[in-house]
Amino acid sequence: MSLETITATMAAGAGEKPPLGKTVKFDFGDDGKIYLDGNNGNAVSNDDNPADCTLKVSMADFVDMAEGRANAMNMFMSGKLKVEGDMSVAMKLQSIIG
């Protein structure tokens, strides 16, 4: 799955949800970034802006989480998913990407 596909899918899903009220960045390393601006109606872009919460994960592991093949908590505990910033924001993301 490409960055463009993930971005478009996330934008479609996030636009249907109430605003998150925080900013989140998904950092896929060399594969790119996705920025969710929950202060602006859950706008999704590929900008590399500062965020309230940054999740660092490989794109493949993110796809596995989003499609239900991997558990985010297990990935966090094993070090495959790193959270920087406000952990409570990361906990709210299930409603946007789940």
C-alpha cells in the first residue's frame, strides 16, 4: 500500500468523524509522513508539521494495525511502534483509523 493510498483512506475516514482536537503525525521514516490536523476538521496531509503526538512506525506495520492483523499495544510493547508527545492523543486514534 502506498503513502498516497493510506493518506486518501485516512482522509476519507477522518472527515466522517468528529474533530480530534489535537494534531497527530504518523512518521513512516523514509516512506513519508501523514499529518492529521484535528484542530482543523481532521484535515489530512503529508506535511511534516510539529504535532501534539507523533507515532513512529514502519508503513508495513501501520497497514497491519489498520487492517486488524496487528495489535497496537503489542507493537508498542515490542518497540515496533513509538509514541512521542501526548500519549492520550494516541489512545483516541482508534476512532479515526480503526
